[in-house]
Amino acid sequence: MSNTKGKIESNKDKLVGGVKETVGKVTGNEKLELKGKIQTKKGELEGKAMDIGDQADSIKEVIAGNINDAIDKNKKKQ
């Protein structure tokens, strides 16, 4: 799943979950309210996981760049 598509799905889950939760509260439907809470949390967690994944990718790029720079410096010394 692309990052943009994942973010859209995450936001959709948060929005739809919030609506279900609200409708459940208003109508007294505890089951619907619970489903809404679960869907909202699912969207929040997916969003956080993607953010962590983005940070990990950035860290990997920095580390790879530093390693390549060190290799290049070592080659120049020889």
C-alpha cells in the first residue's frame, strides 16, 4: 500500500469510527459505539505506524549516506 493511500485509509477509519461512535452514543447503541471507538483507534494506530515507518526510512537514508561517505573517504586515502 502506498504511503498516501495508507494515510487516506487511516484518516477514513478515524472519521468513520468517530461517526459510528457518535451515532451509537446518540441512539444508545453500545455495540455501534464500541465499533466506532475500535475503528477510530485502528486509524490512529495505523497513522502512527506510518509516521514511524517514514522516520525509519529517513534514518536509514542518513546512515547509508554516512557509510557511503566513509567508504569514499577511505578510498581517497588509499
